[in-house]
Amino acid sequence: MDFSKPKRPVDRVFLHCSASDSEAHDNIETMRRWHLERGWRDVGYHYFIRKSGELEAGRSLEEVPAAQQGHNTGSIAICLHGLKQEKFTKAQFDTLIALCREIDKAYENQLTFHGHCEVSAKTCPAFDYKTVLGLTESGDRKNAPASEPQRVEQPILELTAKGAAVAHLQALLNEKLQIDLTIDGHFGQLTKAAVISFQRKKGLVDDGTVGRRTWEELLA
Ligand SMILES: [Zn+2]
């Protein structure tokens, strides 16, 4: 599932239901027709999720939705087909969860997720979205990591190397050897000596240069 951030600012996602269980209405084109009949220029939602779990695209993400009167700015609107709580399907929820995960990830898990009912008197959506998405009171996804893990580069390091990878190396050496190198990102003589003792401990070539094999052992 691919999601690319629109250029307009977004800080919230709103969830809706189509208020119909009719098979004939189970598609974005019906939603579009309903909304055009209201005089809107396009369907109000960005996404529509069919009972089968199939995801359909609605209006462009670059456009503000027409879905939560007075609360459209800064939002993305997702609609699930359905009316009766018990008639929503697991396939729909699986798609919704995957979509929300992707959207949240694109914003470093800073978004909050809400039901239309939070900003209107409507019973929308008709399913228990807080349980389905695992939301906190404020609408954060409970199981979202605080931030995505940083990918750490593992270049070949030797005496006089500098930078974040060296700092990472020093932290790993401290942990593995129970020593207390200063984590300053400078590969000096003390760091080299620590690399050599680590390499000897692991039966590696003790040349004081951190190559692929040494990284593997450090990260094991
Ligand atoms: Zn709604």
C-alpha cells in the first residue's frame, strides 16, 4: 500500500461510513454520484473501503475533503461502506488498519485519528473505530512506534575516521566489552585498541579496522 503525503498540511484523519449496507452502493462511484447531486465538485472522501476490503481512491489528496463540516482543513477523510455495526467486515478493517499505518508512518506517527461523530451529531462511523485502530483518548495509534528506527550506516572504519558511525561503534564497544570509551565520534587510539580487543575476543582478524565481519559481530 503506497501513500505519498500531499503538499497541503495534514494533522488529522477522519473516519466515516457510507450509511448504507446495499451492495449496489458498495463503490466510490456511487459516493461520487451522491456528492455531485449535493452540488459538490467531487466525492467528499479521499478513500473508500468496500466490504471486500478493496481500497478505492476518491478525490485527490491535494484537495481538502468535504466530509466533516467545519473540520475539513488539515484532514484526510476515509469512508467504509456500511451502516449496521455487525455488517462491517474484517477485510475492511484490515485494509483500514494497513492504510492508517501507512498514512501515520508518512507523518512520523504524529497524526491523530478521529470519528466524524467527534465533530458532529452524526452516528458516523457506525463501527467502533477506536477499538479497530487501537486509539488512545486523544486519537493516537497506541501501537505506533514513537518514531521510525533510524537506519544506521556501517561503513568501514579505521583510525582517524569521524562521525555518527564512529559514535555508534563506540557505544557498541562499550556495551560489548563493558568499557567506558568517550562517545565522541572520533576514531582514536583508544577506540582502535578497543576494536582490537573485541576482534581477538571474537576470533576475528585483529587489525583494528571495522569491516563487515566486525560490524556483524558488534551488532549480533
Ligand atoms: Zn461521516
